[in-house]
Amino acid sequence: MSDTVTFLEEASSRLGPRGLTRDADLIEPWLTDWRGVFTGKALAMASPSSTAEVAELVKLCARHGVPIVPQGGNSGMVGGATPDETGRALLLSLRRLDTLAIDSDARRATGGAGVVLQTLHEKVARHGLRFPLTLGGKGSATIGGLVSTNAGGTQVLRHGAMRSLILGLEAVLADGTVFSALTPLKKDNRGFDLKQLLIGSEGTLGIVTAATLRLVPAIADRVVIWAGVPSLQAARKLLLFCEDAAGEALEGFEVLPHLCLHAVLDHLPAARPPLNGQHAWHVLIEVVADSSGAATLRDRCETMLADAFGRDLLEDATIAANDTQAEAFWLIRDSIAPAERARGPAVQHDISVPVEKMPDFVDAITPAIEREWPGTEVVAFGHLGDGNVHLHVIAPEGADPAWPKGVGKTISARVYDFVTEWGGSISAEHGIGQLKRGELSRLGDPAALAIMRRVKAALDPADLLNPGKLI
Ligand SMILES: Cc1cc2nc3c(=O)[nH]c(=O)nc-3n(C[C@H](O)[C@H](O)[C@H](O)COP(=O)(O)OP(=O)(O)OC[C@H]3O[C@@H](n4cnc5c(N)ncnc54)[C@H](O)[C@@H]3O)c2cc1C
């Protein structure tokens, strides 16, 4: 009997029929990544239902030399959860690890890797609490995937990315050892912080099975503002002003150029422009109150905006009159990606530079790329407060849908060269996966890459955890 057959028989007897399938119809939807760029093959798909089952399975894989591709909601943007084309790897779905315990007194939740972000939001809301991280893929993204990609979103400005919201972690290492550090200690100086090593490691160092997450009080009130400014430099000045004026209450500060707004208005016929006049750049600001004093939030924001006008920091602004209008403002922001897709092909980048350099960076890269690839349009939008924008290079009008496949790599290499010269990162949110692996090894700091490779070799010497991803 071949080793593969023995492995599958042993795995099947340990996990049972729900825990292991070779049914092509069941596996097929999970073999292509969210953006439809990568498709692979898998030996089988395992769906264990407990940490103990994950540990047993990983030990079995180690014994038989079977590579493992961990997968949560498959909403990642860089092909990290897609196996390669050899069909040698086991696709390990963590979606059945979906238990959730909420401790409202301690303001924390401990959830299995498979808990979906939206479910987490809904369940903690019933306790008057919230998990302050949200993103467009929340209906699919799981705790395990969010941890493993150190996901961000629109509230990083105030609460940080996943890394700062994780109090404890449980993971299965490549030899089947269970690393259990779920107990949330505020202070703990017993050497290396191993959970931080696993966060953002994209399934290459361990399989995340559970995490303890920090919760904050539910929002008691919020004010959502739409402002028009003449330039990205002006948006940055307005950000500094709002940080001073609103302090901790400033939760979101998103920017978009007029081109993005018009693309969304064309795409969503029911959407209305929040301001009447023409502005080169638009800013979406969210200010929140967690508890008492909520009644004064609107007054505080009105004073803040009046002050900003007085100092010439914005051209025009409006406060959403109610929650429906606030949601309509956010819908414009959240519809940029689909609106751009509807406009035509584009090459997309998710990059960061030091916050204070972002306006100059965008002013420098935009004409450089548009000159080198005539007819293209560079659009930058997103989280200015985090020094992170989505930088899309839109194809010349009438370009073939396959345009990104032809020039995409060359354009991206040029963008990443620029980002590196400016001291930035080629991945601010989505991670490296298989999409940017080559670029990371081309442009990454050699010392950092060497350390990462040594850590990988120490924890996974046989290279069985998500091979071909990240490093
Ligand atoms: C519309 C949309 C908007 C998005 N917006 C944002 C955004 O604003 N910010 C942002 O950061 N991301 C964003 N994303 C990307 C994506 O949602 C995140 O990367 C998310 O963290 C992926 O979670 P997942 O469960 O789907 O992971 P998957 O896609 O299944 O996997 C992602 C990576 O994590 C690994 N992995 C998954 N589960 C585990 C586990 N339990 N143990 C070890 N490794 C594991 C996989 O191998 C893979 O490398 C967006 C995605 C979509 C579709």
C-alpha cells in the first residue's frame, strides 16, 4: 500500500467522515483564492473539530511528510491559503473550530480559529461590547486567518491591527506540539513573546487553533463627517488637527481622490455625493464615544470642524444627519474596490510608507508611473492615518481584461522599488502569501530575511507548514 493511501486511511479513521473528504465537489470551491488569481490541487480536505484532532493530524502529516495548507474563510488577497498545483498538500480547514466564550467582566473573548469575524461582532454586541476590528471580508474571514495575516481594517488608527488585540493564543506546531498561551496576562516577562512570532506568520510557523481577544465597550454614539480638501497634504494637516482635537475618540480617517468618488457614484446609481462642490480629495472621518458624555459628541465635532474651517484646513464638510446617512458615507468608501473593478482592469497594491511621507510619496509616484505607462491612472485611497493606501494602477481606456497579466508584474516591481526607496512596506495589510514572495526576497532587508528563514527552519525543519508561501 502506498504511503499516501496509508496516510489517508489513518487520517480518515482519526477524523471520521466529516473530518476528511476527497470529494472533488466539496473541495473544489476552496482551491481558488478570493481574487480568482491562484488555483491549486489538494490531496484531500481535512476539517478537524478540536485542537486535539488538529494536533493528531499534524503529527500524522509529519510522520508521512505531507505538506499542510491551513485555511480559514479563504478571503485572503495573496493566495496564502491556496495549495500549489502538485496535489501533494492536505488542505486543512479550521472552520469547524468555531466555539466562542465571552467574558464580559474581563472584556475579552476566547474563540476557536474558525469563528467568523461577523459572528464575533454580533455575539459580543449582545454583551454591550465590541471587537474593534472590521474589514470588507468580515462575512468570511475567521479568527485564525485574521491572526495569521495580522489583519487591519478601518479602525487601526485607534485600536491597532490584530497584533495589538490578541491577548492569548493557542497553536499547533509542525511536530504536533500544542503551544498553549490562551491565559491573558497583562504583564508577562518570561522571555520571548512567542504568540507575537506566530501572529502574521501566514500559517508557515504553526496552525492557530484559538485566540483570546481584547474587547472594548460598544459605541454609545458616533459622528461621521465627510470633508473636502484641496490636496493630500491638506488631508494630512487635517488629520493632525483632528488627532489633537478629538484625541482617543478619533476612530477612522479615510481618504479618497475625486476620481474614486466619481467611480463609486457611477457604480452605485442610488449614491449621492456628500458635498456639493468639487474637491480634489475627500476625507471620511469617524469620531466615537464609548460611554457617558455621548450627548456632547456632536457639539464637540461641530466645534472641531468650525475650528478647522477657521484655520483653512478644509474647503467644506458635512456631518451625517443620522445613522442612515453615516452608513451611506461609509458605503461610498467600501464601494471603491467594486466600483474600480467595474471600470476596468487594474494592478493593485497594498502599501505603506511613514505616515508623514505619504502625501509626498503619492505626489511623486503618480506622475512617474503614469509617464512610464501612458494612458494609465494611479489612484491612492484608504487609511491615511496608518500611512497605508491601496495604490491602484488603472489600465488605459479600452484595455483588454488580461492587461494586468501582461504588464502587472513589471508595474508592481516599479511600485515596490519606489516604496522601498521611501522606507515603506510592500504589504501593509494583506500579507505576502504566494503573490509577493518573490518581491519580498528581492527587496526585503537581508538580515530580516535571514532571521525569518532561521526561525522557519527551527520550527518547521521539513518545510511542511504552508510551503511556498511568505519565505
Ligand atoms: C472584501 C475584502 C476586504 C478586505 N479588507 C481587508 C482589510 O481592510 N484589511 C486586511 O488586513 N485584510 C483585508 N482583507 C483580506 C482578508 O479578509 C484577511 O486577510 C483575513 O485575515 C483572511 O482571513 P481568512 O480566515 O479568510 O484567511 P484565509 O484567506 O483562509 O487565509 C489567509 C492566510 O492565513 C493562513 N491561515 C488561515 N487560517 C489559519 C490558521 N487557523 N492557522 C494558521 N494559518 C492560517 C492561510 O494559510 C493563509 O496564509 C479583505 C478581504 C476581502 C475579501
